[in-house]
Amino acid sequence: MYDVVIAGGGPAGLSAALVLGRCRRRVLLCDNGHPRNEATTALHSYLTRDGIPPAEFLALGRQELTRYDTVEVRDVTVTGAECVSGVFVTTLEGGEQVRSRKLLIATGVRDNVPAIEGLRELYGRSVFHCPYCDGWEVRDQPLAIYGRGARGCGLSLELTNWSSDLVLVTDGPSEIDEKQREHLSRNGISIREDRVVRLEGEDGILRRIVFAQGEPLERRALFFTTGQSQKSELAVRLGCEFNEKGTVRTGKFESTHLRGLFVAGDASRAVQWVIVAASEGAEAAFAINSDLIKEDLR
Ligand SMILES: Cc1cc2nc3c(=O)[nH]c(=O)nc-3n(C[C@H](O)[C@H](O)[C@H](O)COP(=O)(O)OP(=O)(O)OC[C@H]3O[C@@H](n4cnc5c(N)ncnc54)[C@H](O)[C@@H]3O)c2cc1C
């Protein structure tokens, strides 16, 4: 039996595995190789690694784990997990089942990427969703925000920190009330409700947004806010509680309602950055190891 199974080998899972491996815990880390930021070429705001390609960052993380014979890494999908009499039984793709004393879910989230022609080619280069991650590179440029209602309004107002040339593109009725409309206008943000037909760009750089009617809109980058969901069903199936953002409501050190079950990284709480995911993974690892020590003391 493993001490800990970790589902997901992004920054949160890798960080937890490193701490737990050094705690001499027998760890199985399972990952199926699709981190949330795989579309982007540079990871920002991670102290000492600002600008590193995400794949290189993860490879460094995996490389560090090879120093610890306590950690086993497998490239496999976790298809299910249950807690049977205090023991976690995790099912892997292919049907194999592994048992562990603790389970850490670090499977991240999936963004609802708008299905607009031309967007995928620009995603991660000039189409983003997080100004903290990618705002600096397009500061003072003409930017579009793609979204509706309170969410579209909120991201537009947030982006005033990075540019003063902002257009909120709602691709249909804006769902923005009078008060929000007035707030946007007061901050120099216009709203365009025409249906979006496609994005045009060159070498990954957005040039213009083409609408069903009216003139195309010249823009250098677009930030979208169209929601997200859990990348795996594991937390749902294990009965975790969720907040309004759709992430798991965790307690102290990423603990959950179920003893021995922890959820770290983007899958839990609010701030979704690599450095925060790594930190949450380390916190969960600390709590897991502390619990295991206490359980084993005579
Ligand atoms: C376009 C874009 C740009 C970004 N830029 C930045 C940035 O510059 N700086 C920054 O700090 N943050 C950035 N982010 C956010 C960052 O990607 C996340 O905060 C971070 O990846 C969260 O780490 P995580 O370990 O929680 O999840 P992830 O990195 O998503 O890792 C989860 C891992 O679990 C695996 N997995 C999922 N389900 C299963 C399963 N059932 N079985 C096995 N494995 C599974 C996935 O394949 C993945 O490898 C960006 C996000 C996007 C979308």
C-alpha cells in the first residue's frame, strides 16, 4: 500500500510529491500530461523562473523527483477513486487499482475556451485569460475583452491596470446592466455586441476581430472570461464541496470534508497561478505527513 497517491502531476502535484518523497513517504504520482497552461510558451510571475516555457518547468520538477526512490511517477490517467473503511482505492486507466492511506487530488481545471474561428491558433500567444500572467507583455496595447455580464465587466475593469485602450466584446447581448455600463464608460471602455465571426492574426499575434456586421476591430490581444470546470471528476465523485467558481472548498492545509483527502492547486480555492499551486501542494504535503506521523506514533 502507498502512503499517498497523487492524481495530477502539474505544479501542485509535483510540489507535493517532492515534499512527501523527502518525508520518506511511499508516493505514487499519476499524470496524463495535459497541464492547464500547455498552450502557452512562457510562464510568468514564478520567482526565479519568470518566462520559462511551462514544459521545461515541469520537466525540471520531474527531474528533481528522480533523486527520491520514495516517489514513483506514472504517465497514466486516474479514472476513479473511493474511500473504503479509511483506505483510498484509486483506479487507473486499464483497470489497475492501487491502495493508499491518503489521496491528493491535483488535477487542475479546464478553461471553457470560446469556439471562435482562429482563436485556437492565437491561444497562449495573444489570446489569454489572466492579466496577471500575460498582461505585462501587452501593456498599453489595444486590447479586447471577451465575455458577458458581471464577469466580462469585471475583467474589463481589471485590465485598466494594463491598458487604457479597451473594448468589451460580448458576441451577442451583453447582459450588462445600466450601472455596469456606466461604470465601464466612466473608465473609457466601450462595448461591442455584434456577433464575432473570427479572429485574424499572424504568427500567433492577433491583428483584428471580424464581426458579422460592421467594421473589423484592430486589436493586439484578447482576454476571455467564459468560465472553467474541474478537469477530472474525482473531487465530485468523492463528494467534495464546491464554491461559486467551481473549485473545491478546502479547509486548513487543503483538507476536505473527507479525512485523508486533500485537494490542491487550481482545483481548489481562488488564486490560480503556478506558484500558488506549488505552494498549496507543499501545504497539503505538510498536513498529510503530519497526519501520518500522528497516526503511526505509539
Ligand atoms: C494560457 C494560460 C496561461 C497561463 N499563464 C500562467 C502564468 O504565466 N503564470 C502562472 O502562474 N500561471 C499561469 N497560468 C495558470 C496555470 O496554468 C495554473 O495555475 C497551474 O497550471 C495550476 O497548476 P495545477 O498543478 O493545479 O494544475 P495543472 O497545471 O493543470 O496540472 C494538472 C495535471 O493533472 C493532470 N490530470 C488531470 N486529470 C487527470 C487524471 N484524471 N489523471 C491523471 N492526471 C490528470 C493534467 O494532465 C495535468 O498535467 C496560465 C493558464 C493558462 C490557461
